[in-house]
Amino acid sequence: MRDKIELGVRPPFFMRYKGELYDLSGHTVMGIVNLTPDSFHAPSRASTDRQLTEAVKRHLDGGAQIIDIGGYSSRPGADDVDVKLETFNVLWGIERIKSAFGDELPLSIDTFRASVVHKAVERYGTVIVNDITAGEGDPEMLDVVAEYKLPYVAMHMRGTPATMQTLTDYRDVVAEVIDYFCRRMELFAQRGLEDVIIDPGFGFAKTTEQNFELLRRLDEFAIFGRPLLAGLSRKGMIWRTLESSPADALNGTTALNMAALERGANILRVHDSREASEAIKLFEAMQKTANN
């Protein structure tokens, strides 16, 4: 992970993980590993021990500092996944990753179910929670996150993965997503959540045009004073615009990741860590010249 700092000295953006504070003021790569058979980008899927360890190693070799695992597919139109199956997938993934790469690697769980988080923490300790519903999908989620003092990624979405693409009626998508987070952040503070990361939810209940408007105005989310996550990797806004496919969307992903960095993104959630890390390196080199 990027620089650890001493406890008690909090930077503008930070994350607590296993008793350490991690500075998120710079740029961090979160590598995606899907433990489901139907995630939209096939190379990100892992269903055996070998596939999982190879996928994680590929991300780490490419510069990822966080690994995000998911046992529930949230692609548009995806069917619901039984909670027992999701729990099994997630616990298996954590067990194998910790066995192969040690206990210090920051792990994120892509889930909206409090029971999955509870069982993972009880068995393996601290995890980052990556919740596509920002706590609306399970009324117990915020209590579990607060109880264990977990880092929490809150994403904007309407409906469910099965219905979200029918819920794209906005007057001003950016203003409405910001208003949504104003209300959620107030609730998070009331419930005792501290380490909150904001994800505006590219591809979730938004049209292609709305996604590009959200990206164009991403810098407006700086008003929250929180780390900002951009999850653009190989999404429909890229491959539909380029008239290609998710498999051919890497170049487009890198282009939009650079646009996100220019507009204040702190974390890039990606399928391809090496290319994201290179984009960050080039962006930071450019920034250094501006500061000299």
C-alpha cells in the first residue's frame, strides 16, 4: 500500500486498516477479482485456487495496493445471488489470498450484505467494505461497519443491478448524485462511520451520456473532503462509444482513468492494474512539472 503514516497524524484523506493509517491523498490502484461465473469481464473471474492466486499476483505485480473481491455480480441485468453462496465465495477468497500473500495486504469486499461483512471480519479481521448501495441494500450494514470501524466505500446507485438501467431519469445527474451523498454523509456521521470513500457509481443507473457528464464534472465531488474512487474499467460507456466490447476497452479505460485523475480521483478500481499504475505515474510526473 502507499505510504503508512503514524497513528494520530491524519492527512487530508486517510484510511485506517489493521491499526495503521494509510494516506489516500495521492493515487491508489484497486485491483478487481471476481469470484462469480458471470461478471462481465471474463479474465477478472477466478473459480479455483490457482486462478485466484494468479489474478491477485498479476494485480500486485502491476502495482495494485488494494485487492477488491466480489462474490456477487453487480453487472447490469445480473440476477440475485443467494447469500450463502456469496458468503462462501467471499470467505474462500479471503482465506486463499491471506494464505498466499499474507495478512497485511488490504482486502476489499464488494458486497451490500451486512452478514457477509460480519462473518468475514469475525473470521479474518479488518476488511474494506465496498457497498454499491451506500447502505441502502441492507439496514444492518452501517451498524456493522461502525461497530468494527471499517473503511467504507459508498457508491451511488438506484434500484438493483437487475433494474438500475431503467432508473436513469435525472434533471441534472451530477447535482442529484451530490445531493444524494450530502444526505448519506449526514447519516454516516450520525451512525459513527469515519473512513468513508465516495464512489459516484459510473455505469450504475446512468446512461452513457450521464456517465460522461459525471466524469466531466467529477471535480465537484471535492466538496465532501473525502477520497474519491472512480470505477470506469471496461464499462459500457467506453465500449459502446467505441463500438467495441469489454474485451477491447482497455485503451479507452486508460484514457478515461487519466481524465478521472485530472479531476481529482484518488483511487482507480480496475481490471488492469499495470496500465492504471502507468497512467498514475505519468499523471504524477506531469503534476510535478506544474508544481516546480
